[in-house]
Amino acid sequence: MASTRDRISNGFVSFLWALAGIAIIGLMWELTKLIGTIIDLPFNTSNQAMPHIWTMFSAFSLPEVRGSDTTVFQAVLAASTYSLTLALGGFVIGVSVGLLLAIIMQRFLFFERGLLPFVIASQTVPLIALAPLIVGIGNQISFGPIQWSTTYSVMFIAAYLAFFPLSVGALRGLQAPSSTSLELMRSYAATNNKVLWKLRFPASIPYLVPALKVSAAAAVVGTVVAEISTGVRGGIGRLMVEYARETTSQPAKVYVAVFGAILLGLVVAAAITAVDVLLTRNLPKKGLA
Amino acid sequence: MTTTFDTGSALAISNVSKVFNKGNENEVIALSDVNLNVHTGEFISLIGPSGCGKSTLLRVIGDLTGFDSGSVQVSGKSPEDARKERLYGIAFQQAALFDWRTVSKNIELPLELAGWDKSQREVRSAELLEMVQLSEFGNHRPWELSGGMQQRVAIARSLAVDPPLLLMDEPFGALDEMTRERMQNELLRIRLDTGKTIVFVTHSIPEAVYLSDRVVVMSPRPGRITAEINVDLGERTETTRESDHFFHCVTSVREALRLHDTSGTSTSSFRGEV
């Protein structure tokens, strides 16, 4: 079908634009360094502070630690994969809770009035203050033989950041159907659950998809930050801290970890785009941005 | 209140009143002492200026809104029971088709909610698509259809569970004149085929006259019925709209509307006229 072909060719063009964007950033980086050698810039452009792009890429193949068989690249990949599983866990929990809250708030005006301020207030608490608290409380929890692990705290924090955009977006989406559509459902003697399932839910998709994107990004950022503030090992957040300590000897190493974090973000963004295409394939191509 | 109970009648409304914002400074009497009887198979139009309560009356019949006093019987039942037993179908000015469903699936929505089997639903929607002459469009998406076609789908959907009563709230209001006239003919044909009782809200005088057996004229502040005009045009043909008799009926309705338009420009007091 022509529309499918259009979509694929559009996708290819977007891909080229993305590559061009990355190339421009690299070019500007090198240009800044070059200008720094000619005039005095207000910041340090030495190879120590801003390694060359090619130095960063050559750092991929450095040994992880002196004398080890694994390279930095392998270590970053492993850490990114680990962080991805934590982010995914947080995302799934956050989305489930966010959706549930939105459904409750939509159904009962009482809860919208009572719950929404707390939902909003929850996001004003700084993560730095929250992380030790969650770890502290979490460590005292055990369900029989199952002991709370600090990785759960990381997931919890990721979920804590992810639930909010989804909850607010889903609430708007569930409230989106026109009064005519709602009266129509009433004329069919549809129960509240049927209205939710056959009208409110599908009508919320155009609002849900952008909310999912924001939530996914929040889950990734939440995971990385939570790894750093809780000190969980194995993830990309911890790796960044470790590599940053080696700046004096290996200034390019920390950038490999940054690339890992970017890769993490891209994988998640691609997954959500796939979900987007799947969910909106039968909808007119207008929607929200 | 006296309760009119007439099993032969499709709709019996007696002494119905409804007030919006009761006791409040914005109090509006939407319906004041409305009496109306519609017998089975009759086509009536409710006509009047904005705010005369014609849409409110339709919503009261469909139990989409309540009323404060009087009684309403739809096929001898309360509006709530009639709604829950799916005794009426409804169509609005907006077709309100669901974008995420195909045309067929839109028509099948009321059937799904009424618990029909998949195979029965498919047979029924194919039947209805044929009735509104859209058989080739069952697998299309609603947004791919023109406004007139969307409204035909909405009418097919309102007929899905084969309810005895059809409520229509300005269903052709958003269509251009040509499409509108074609849709009117189509509705009359469907009515002839199905024998439904139809309550039709409009603010087009020629539309009301062309479609109806009886035109019910309403007037605002307070919303009430001010005249009922029987239209005895007989079978509608291509020349009906150009006949003297048609113009005569249009004139009668127009005069009935004008008679009560004395307060048309005054918005000073709502309660003064009670």
C-alpha cells in the first residue's frame, strides 16, 4: 500500500536527518576545541576536559580495568542492559499505577479532587531527598523469605517518576470523549465498565501515546539517577561515577558511559515508537503532536 | 398528576416540566407543562427557536436527562426502563462515529452492548448497510466518509437493535442543502420500510413539513408547546416540495412560530413570564 511505503520512506528520511544532527553536534564539539586553541574561551577546551571525538571512540576498546579481558565497550553494554531491565521494571510499574490512578480519578470526581493535588505534589519532592528514604524504608521490608533488595528501590524511584506524566495524560484522555458519544453510550444502556472499555480507553490513545513517551524517558532518567544516589552496582549510573573518577588518567572513558546512557534512551524511544505505530494504525493521521 | 396510560400510543407525555438551575438566579424554565401524544408509526417534528426546549424534550424522552414533574411513558414504560430495554435508537447532529472502529463495527456497537453473537451482528450490520446504501463501505474507517455518508451510518446504527422508536436531534443540521434533501428522502424511505415511530428535532421549517405527519411548534421562556400542525401531504414525491399545499403548510408553521416570537429580542427576565 502506498501509505505504508510513504511511512517507510518518511522513516528513512528522518533517520538521515538524525544522522546529520549527530554529525553536526560532533562537528561543533571539534570546532569549539579548535577555537579554544586560538582564543581564550571562558571554559577549558583541553583534551583533558573535552577529549577529541576519535579519542572517545578509541576508548571503546580500552580494557575495562588494567589487565582485564573485557573492554570498556563490553562493560558499558552490559551495564546498559542491566539498567534497561531496571528502567523497564520501573516503567511497567509506573504505567500500571498511573493508569489505575487515572481510571479512579476519572470515575470518581471525589478522587480527582482529592488525589490530583497529591499526584502533582509527589513530583515536587526532590529525588535526592527521596532516594535514601526509600532505600532506608525498603531495607526493613521482607515478605517471608523474600528480602527487599536495593534494586527494587531503583525500580521504585523510576516508577515514581514514570507514573506522573502517564497519570495526567491518561486522565485527560479518559475525559476526552464528547458528550454526544457519552450520551450515545447511555442510550445503549452501557455500564460504566463498558463505557471505559469501548469508548474512554480507545478515545484516550492519542493522549496516552505522548504520555508513554514522557514516562519512558522519565523511567530511564530515574533509573540512572537512582543508581547513583542509592549506589547500586552493575548499572550505567554507577559506571558513570566510576569512570568519572578516572578522568585524569582516561578522560575519554566517561564519555563511553554517556554514550551508553544515550543508547539506553534510544532503545526505549524506539520501543515506544513501535507501540505508537501499533496503537494508532487505525486512527486518522491528525492527532496530537 | 394524572397519568396517561395508553398502550396504543408510542409516546405519552403529560404535564411535564423541567427547570434548570432551580432556585438560582440563573433559573431557566426549560419545559413548562408539556403535553404530547404520539401514536405508533407516527412521524412528528419538534420545531422552534434556540432555547425552546425541543432538544431538552427529546432528551427527557430518551432518559438522557431527568424532569421535575409530570409523566412520560415510552411504549407504556418509564423513560429509564425504556432506555434500559433499548426501546429507542438515537441520532445526533454529530454522527459521533468511533474513529477506531470500521463502519460495520460502528453499526455493531449497540449490538455488542446488547449481547448479540458475532455472527448475528455481522448479518445485521450487512443488512443495515444495504438499507442505507453503503454496502461497499463496511470496512472503511468513518473519517474516510463524507458528512452525509457518516450520518447515514449513524442512522443505520440507531436502527441496529430494531427499536420501535427513533429519536433524532437535528441529524441533518450540519449537511449542505443538496445532501440534506437526499437524506430526507432516504429517511422517509427507511420509515416506510420499517414503520418506526420517529421524533425529529429541527429548526428548518421545510424539513419539518416535508418529513412529518405532525409538526409540533415550541416557544422559549418558558419552553412550551404552542401549536400542533397536521401535515396531510400524503405520499412525498419529487414535486411535493414545489406544490402549493406544501407552501401552505410551511406558511402555517411559519405563522405559528412568529405568533409567539414577541419576546424574541428581550432577554431581560426569564422568570417574569411564568
